[in-house]
Amino acid sequence: MEIYEAIKQRRSIHDFKPQNVEESKLTSIFAGASWAPTHRMKEPWEVHIIQNKAVASYAERVTESYLRLGYAEGYDNDKQRKLMEGIKQHLLSIPHHAIIYMEKEKDLRLFEEDYAAVCAFIQNVQLLAWSHGVGGLWTTNPYIYDREFSRSCGIDPDLYKIVSVLQMGYPNRIPQPKRRTPIEQKVNFIND
């Protein structure tokens, strides 16, 4: 697949087939993505891929985080339970949850360089996955900012920042493309 076509055709996937992506394919995707630009060759990305039986405990940790963060406040117990069960069932329907995180850097400039490199890595993952018929959804849900959630995933929140959870699997449904703003409205050539 040509890179331009991969960029144009890639979609954010919300509905996955109940089928795991082969680990060798995932390894190949993440290995290729590691050619992202990285300042000082730091390669700041780290990845935990939650899959198979581990997804159930992961979904439990996510719903506990939502409750801890107050996202069900104001609902009666029955509505709270239904809401959390809906979230849990949705997470269980996703074959792979790639927690992508990075070491925290005290120097703001270096932190932003590392963060940008991790974001480039994530986009590379999405494009390479798409070229292999694998879909993804780049998420930044509130639980990634919950220190207790980080700890429950084996990630020390004092040392590391979760950048994203990339939901991955074979697409069950591919959405139609959304219209883009003409680039002429975004790019200005400054000559003087």
C-alpha cells in the first residue's frame, strides 16, 4: 500500500471482529513503527499489550477508575451498574489494548520532544496496522490520567506518563471518510 493511500484510507475503528491479531503481526507492526523520528535516539515509547484473558481484569480496572473519578456520580445504583457493565462489555469486545507510555522528563523541552516522538510512533502503528488489515482507535480516555489506574497496570505514575491506549483488532465495520478542510485554509506561504 502506498503511504499516501494508507494515510487517506486509514479510519478510526470502533467495532472489531472477535478475533485476535497474530502476535507476530503485532510485533512486526510495532517494530516498523519504532522508526518514528526520535530526538537524541531516545526511543521513549513503551508498550503493554493487553489481550486474551488479561482483557477482563483490564476492563475491571478501567471501570473502577471511572467510578473513582466520579463519572457515574448522580446516577442511582442500577444506572451506575448498567453504565459500568456497558463500558466493560465494550472493552471486552476489543481484542487488543496497547497501553503506550513514556518516561517522564522534568525538562519541559525534552518532555515535549519525547511526547512528540511517542505520538509519531503511535501514528506509525496505526498506518502500519492499517496496511496489514488491522484497525485501531487512538484513545486518551480519562482513566489514563488516573494514578491508581497506572499503578494497577504496573506503570509507576511518578516515573511514567500514559500517552494513549490504542485499541486494536480486525475491523468489523469501517466508517465512511469524514470531509477534510481544504489545506489552502490551513497552510500559508510566507515569502516576505
